[in-house]
Amino acid sequence: MGLFDRVSRVVRANLNAAVSSAEDPEKILEQALIDMQEDLVQLRQAVASAIASQKRMQQQYNQAQSEANNWQQRAQLALQKGDENLAREALNRKKVQLDTANALKTQLDQQSGTVDTLKRNLIALEGKISEAKTKKDMLRARASAAKANEQLQSTLGRVGTSTAAGAFERMEEKILQMEARSQAAAEIAGTELEAQFAALESGSDVDAELAAMKAQLTGAPAPTEQASLPSSESGTSNDAAVDAELEALKTQLDQL
């Protein structure tokens, strides 16, 4: 295909498809099919014209043969009537018709070969057009898949540096920080609670020590000493009071 044909095809593709890109594969394939269809129409017209010409030649050949036979019969008739000059003239006319018939036969054979060739080309072109249509659909599907894959790869390439991806990364880091602070606060709260219980548990010892110090300053016996050295007269009454207080505490605990 020459340079002029290629440029012409691109220009016609732009006009027929009304698109700006002359190198669009789908558009070029469509235009190629249009060109092949136009060639098919022209070839069919050529075949029809060749067949019509062949039929005319066949009719002329048959007519020349018929005329030659007629002049043959006329020559015989003139000879039978004794008119040799008229018979000779009839034979001359017969010869002219035979020469015409022979010339037409040669042209008719050539035209038959031309018609056969055009018919074979027509069948071949129809086969190519059918194959081209199938191939065009396949190539169109491949082109669409390639475009879709290109867009997908372009999108995936932008995801790594896009604002949305960056926002996801920042939010993930922020959530991790929040989880770390929550865990730390829980650990601190647990430590403070343990300290409070430890203070409560150690409070009774401090109070006892404080009471002992006060007793030493005032000269009075320490509560622990009084409790450890009760008088014989008050021993029974103290035991009864302690037992009563113990029962009261048990009752309060049962009611909780």
C-alpha cells in the first residue's frame, strides 16, 4: 500500500468515524471494512457487466452462425436454379458471417475466462470480508481489554501517592496512638487502685501506732496493753461485750 493510500484511508476514517484520533485501532479496522465493502460492490458490478457482455457476445456469435447457415442454404438454392453468380454472392456473405462468428468465438472464450476470474475474486473477497469482520470483533475486544488494563494500572499507580491513601495511613497511625494511650491509662488506673487498697490495708497499723504514741505522751497505758492485761473483775463483762459486738457485726454482714 502506497503512502497516498495510507493517508487517504486515515482521512476517510476521520470523516466517517468523526473522531479526532486517526490511529485508533477500532476506527481503522472499521474503515478498512468499509473499504472492503466498497471494493466488493465494485467487483460485483464488474462481474455483472462482464456477464452481460458475455451474453451479448454469445447472442452475436449465435446470430452470425445462423446467418452463415442461411447464406449456405441460399447459395444451394441459387445453384439449383442455375444462377451461379447469385450462388457465389451467397457464399461470400456466408464467409463474412463465418469470419464474424470465429472472431466472436475468440472474444467469447476470452470473456468467459474473464468472468470466471472475476467470480473467483468475488468469492475470495467475500471470504476475506467475513474473516475481517470476525477478526475485527476479536481485535476490538482485545483493544478494549488493553485500554481497561491500562486505566487500571494507572489507577493503581496513583493509589500509592493519592490523598485518600495518605488519609488512610494517617488515620491508622492515629488509631494506634489512641489504642496505646487507652492501654496506658488502664495500666495507670490499675496501679492507683492497688495503691489505694494498700493504703487502706496499712491504715489500721498506723492508727494503732499513733494511739500508742499518744498513750506514752500522756502516761496512760497503751490500748494494746489494756486489752492484754484486763482486771479480774471486768474480764467477764468485757468478754460478753466483745461477743455481742461480734454478733452485731455478723448480722450486719449477713444483711449486706
